[in-house]
Amino acid sequence: MSGNIHTVSSSPSSLPLPVPVPLISNFGSYLPTFLLIERQNSQIIANPYFYIPLAAFPPNTLTKTTPTPAPNKPYWLATLHAGPSSTSRVLAFSSPSSPSSDPEPSPLQNLVRIEVSALSAWFVEDEKLLGPHPKDPYKRIECVASSREVRVEVGGREVARSKQNVFLYETMLRARYYVSAVGVEYEFLRASGTESFCPYKGMANYYDLVVDGEVIKDAVWYYKYPTAESAAVAGRLCFYNEKVDVFIDGVKEEK
């Protein structure tokens, strides 16, 4: 269990989530419940965790873990049981035993947080969650075709040049430039075994850049089978802006 306690506020990163969230245990068997919560504020998603009502769990599926926090703490450590498997990466929130000076109840009261990686799979409706955290409902992906010239250099050596590009804009992040595969000098690329999963784009594979003996680890990535919202970048390559020199129509981007 992480030592960090994440709280929920009224910011755009949290909101009620009136959809069923089936959980799959570590051994792949379904927990004996499908959580469909309709009441306002009864289920909260707060990136990067789901918060699920304590009442939604069947009897005996959650047990307190010892040692427990001090009596006045508004949370307790728990173990989640599902058939032969279990996980202790669970935090349950309840009212503190001692009176509190704070007149406002915690927005996490009577909610349960399970670390996403503690279970083998999560689903929202019929869609399996990809990546290490739930989707932020206020984040947007936009893919825009662009014929502006994208040129990529490393130490003055050109490693890519393309006028057939897709610019990917993701809320709160810098633009990423996905260039045509035919515009890349593959002699500078070396396959990397790295993979990553993004809830918004899917599974990415990586290349290292090797230029004049210098190795830049995982400087290039691509999606073979991106999600529907990012389908336009399939098969294109993206260079890590912060690790290389990127020029848009001859103007150098800031790293």
C-alpha cells in the first residue's frame, strides 16, 4: 500500500461515475458483484484511482488488516478476498472514532480505494481499462492531420523529415508529432523492449535512437493498434520532444 493518501475535491479530476465497474481478482475470477451505483456522489472516480462505496461489497469480502491506524484516523487498511485470491492493497474510509474539529465530513467517507494494479483487470461497462489508471473524464484527445514539415535532429544529424503528419493534442500536455513512417531514417533506430500502456491511446512500443555512438533510450514510440480515439496515429512514429531537436516548418521547438 502506498504511503500517500489521495483526497477528493470538486476539481475536474473527480466526479460521480454512475456506471458498473466489474472487478477481476488476481487469479482471473470475477468478484461476486457488479457495481452499478446510480445515486449522485455515491461513486467517485478520482484519477488515478476508483473509489467504490463500501456498501457495494458483499459481506466478508473486505476484512481489516492489522495493525490498523490510530482510532481517530478516518481510514483503515483492508484485505479484499475473492475466492482463493486476495490483495491487501486496499484503503477503506469511514467516520473517525473520535470527534473531529472539522465540521465537514470527508468526501471519501464510506468509500473504498483499491490500487488499480492490485487486480488483473478492470472494466467500465464492457470496456477493459488500459493502462495504470482510470481515464480522466475531463481529458480529451484530438488528432489533427498536418502537412507542415516536421524535421527531427540529434546532434545536428537529421533522423526524420515528414510533411504527412498527425499532431496529437492531449489535455494539459504538450503536442506530440506523429510522422509518416516513410520519413524516418531507420538506420538510427534500434528496437527497444519497452512497452507502455495509456488509457487514451493504447499500447506503445519503443525504439532507441543511436546517433554517432550516442544512445537515447526510448526516444521514439509508436502504436500498432491504438484506441479508437487515437486511431489516426496508427503506424506513425513520434519522437520524444524533450530528448531530440524538433523543427516545425524550420522553427525549432522548445524542449
